[in-house]
Amino acid sequence: MGEPLSVWYPWTQLLSPLSTGESTLADQNLNGRLFLIVDELVRRGVTLEQARREFERQFILASLQSNSGNFCRSARSLGVHRNTLRNKVSTLGIHSEDYDRRRAQRRKDPVT
């Protein structure tokens, strides 16, 4: 098999700000996947607001999950203030069960 195609998208530098100017294979794959997702969303008629809101929700959830629900660490990794993160979590309808497996399990198995 041949080498993967090298594709550059205009937002490459936005997605990899620490890049030295050379696009890595990981960057190309990320941009390629992002292009496919965006293309599909546009074809399905998803609005920019809908796409932005869902992306933000998923991004925040991933950060909260990887930081075990710790808002201070998640806020730091996201580059926002802790209060801003709390407001976004509330606005986006994110609940502790969405990112904290222990709370989700307790809710499923109530103590009797």
C-alpha cells in the first residue's frame, strides 16, 4: 500500500498551535476526520449553533471525565475559569451522572 495522502486544511495551525510548521501524520488524520464530520453535518442540515453546542458539550464532558469530575482541573485544562465551566455545564444541561461514573452507578443502584 502507498503512503497516506498528505492533506492540509486551513485550520491545521488552529488545531495544533505548538506545531513547528511541519504537519504530523496525527494532525493530518485529525484534520481529515474533522473535515469528514463537518461535511456530514453540513449535508444533514445541522446549523452552526447546533454543531457548536454539541461539540462544546462533548469537549467539556471529555475533560470532566478525564479529570474524574474535578471542576478546577477541568477548567484549567480547558483554559476557562471554574465559574465559567460551571455556567457552561448548567447551560448545556450536563449532569454529574454524565461524567462521574460513581454517581451514575449510585443512581442506578439505590441503597435500600
